[in-house]
Amino acid sequence: MIGSDLPIQAITPNGPGHQFIFYADSCSGIPNGPNEKNFASINEVISRLYPQPEFICFPGDEIQGLKSDSAILRDQWRYWIDVEMAWLNTDEIPIYHTTGNHTAYDQASNLVFREVLAHLPQNGPAGQKGLTYFVRKQDLLMVFVNTLNEELGGEGWVEVEWLEQTLKAHSDAKHKLVIGHHPIHPVNGYSGQHQRTIEYLNGSEFWSLLVQHNVLAYICSHILAFDVQVHQGVLQILTGGAGTMPLSPEPIEYHHCIQAVIDSNGLRYQVLDIRGNVRERLKWPLQLPPSAHWQEFTGEIFNEASKSADPQLCDQFTVFEISGVCSSGNSGTPQTLMCANSQGSTLSSIWVGLRGKENKLCVLIIPEKGRSPRFWIGPSLNADKPFSIHLGFHTRMGPGGLLWRWDDAHAWSSLLGTTAWGVEKVEWPSQWLIGQDQYGEQGRRFRGSNLSIKFHAH
């Protein structure tokens, strides 16, 4: 092992389970290269974990790559494996890789990838052996996919037929993870088919399979950030912080690794920065009492997040059930469902309401006075019809922590946004207005009827 001998406490399974690491995008492999020091610092943090992980997942871009000379690629891989990762005993702690845009971008680089990582399972589909594969560990299935499939079109294309067959063949696996390089859902506003995310129709089919087969999470990288979001109950966890500079965007994002466990309770993880500090964490799935037992919301919330001097230190999930009837006539101007009760002429730090003629559920957050709001968009509500929807705020999930579902029986999804932070940037309000903003009759009142709100602070 390298660096400090001071241990970092790893979270461990409750009973039988798996404890592991996932991190990616070091883009190193060059002696004294620009990313070598950052990568070494993250490796030092991993080496100090106690107990050590069972295995490591590295979803791509180990080396700088992007060379036409195969000899240069081999040299970079050899330095990455033999020098930068020499601290890791891979006989005891195996490391599983995926392709990435720096390592598998043409036929020559694919051949080098297969050659230097020949130890990876060779159980993928025809033409993709060594690039796509699965690993089964007792009750855990991990499927590693190639999101740069040349047979389908190259970068931003992923095979789905073999994935479906594999998920069906291992339907008895209690826990399922799929790991690839490119995200399906945009992160921090970085969108664009093929180069930022998987091609839209291909990605939609891919995600539908994950939902259909009860996959717990899709783990990916590519964007230099940490991000978690959920869609139809499936997590997308993105880790792109293993050393590459610059991060996107600075200074919000940070170099990191993710230490995780899977056990009978689901998935738990902690995100460790370059100093070994826990920056973000999550337990999934969320455990909540039935909404029938939630409290009536009168505009006051007293909980640990609202009382804390530093709300970022609290694992707080506050969820609301908002119901009512939308108005039949809609000019499209905003309507307030609930908002933080601000003082004087200051805009509300959090505003929840409907916008546009489609009655789009929207959340606006102002992290600092005088700064433009950021907004998240959810589903549309039908005019002149009753509605009921759950809206959740998680202080440790960043921008993906603004969640919605229709009711207890439906899965959570993240609202759509384009920012790199979430409710953790705001001092959580304890006083709220319901059905109107601070401007009263001249403001953005709810124009429907029977507005009712319940809440639960977890």
C-alpha cells in the first residue's frame, strides 16, 4: 500500500453482501504526466480503506490514449498497470474495466485493450469478447457494456440484445448492476448524443431493459464529475473523478472515489475526496412510511436539516404529497404550489409550482441572494382534473436529489435540470407559503382548487 497508514473506515455490509470501489477517468499512464499526481492521491485514499474492498470497478479512460500508434498505447497501459496500480494486489482484489473514449476508439485501440486486459471474462457477444462481459458473484450480477460499439456505429452506441439475454439468464440474481462508460441521462447540463450521452433511441431502449429487469444501478463515467440521479427507480451513478483535469464544472466537482456496499437492504455508498473526506452519500432504495401516515403541511417544518448550522452535514430527505385540482383555463403564467417564506423583496429560495399551459411541475432554487435561479422540470398535470404527486428533496444527492413520483406504488425519478448542485446549496427553510408567493393577490397564486399538502421529514 502507499501513502499514510491512517485507516479510513469503510462502510460494510449488514450480514452477507459485497463491499467494493468504483472510480474512473484517470487518463494517466504517462510518467510525470498531468494527471498522475491526482490519480496517485485517489489511490492512496483507497489503499487506506479498512477493510479493503472485495473488488474494484473502473468504467473507462484509464490512460490518456487517443494515439494511432499501438506501441504508445501499450506503453501507457503498462505504466498504468505496473507502476501506478502496483499498490493493488489484483489476485486478492480484482479490478474490472470497461471501454472508454480514450482507450477503445478504433480497431487498433480495441485490440490493445483486449491484449493488455486479457484476464477479463470472455463471455460477451460475438465480436465483442473482451469488450463486453458479465461477472456473477453469488447473488450479484455485474454486466460491463461497451458504449463505443463499432459494429453499431461507434461512440455513443451500446449493444442491447445480448444485454437483455444476459439479464434474463440471471433473473435469479438478487442484485444487478450494469457498468459502462457513457451516461444515458445528461449530467450537469452536458448533453449531446454520442459524445456526451448514448444515442437517444438506443439509450431509451437500454434504460427500459434496466427498468424491466430490476437493475439496481447503472454505473458510468465520461463526464468529469460525480453525479447521481434516478429514473423509473433505477440509479445512474456517474464517477469521473479519478484524476483527469479539469473537472466539470470547477470548483463544484472534485476528485473522488466511491466506496459502496450491497446487502439485503440495497445499496449504500460514500464518496471520498482526495483527502479521504466523505463528501456525499446515499442509501437506496429510500425507506419511507406510507404516505397515508404523513403529516398535514401547514407551512412549518422543524427537522434536523432546518436546525443545523450546516445543512450539508445532514442526510435529510423531505417529501411532500401535493394534491388538488388544476384550473380549467390556463394562461400559462406561473402558479405557486408552495414556496419558502422570504423576507421583504427577496425572492423565495425555493419555489415549487406550475409553469406554462401544460401545467409543468417546476422547482426553482436560488442558492444566493442576487443570483439567477436554477430550475428543475417534472411532469405535466391535466387541466380541470384532480392530481396528486409526491415531490422529494434529498440533501445528499446533488441535482439528482429533486425527486418525483405519482404515489407510493410508483418508482422515483429525478426532475430534469442542468445544474451541478441541488438543494444542499440552500439553507433549508422552516417557514413556507402554500398556494401563493410573498406578493399575495398580485403574485403567482394557484388558480385551481382543493390544494392540500402533506409531508414527511426522514
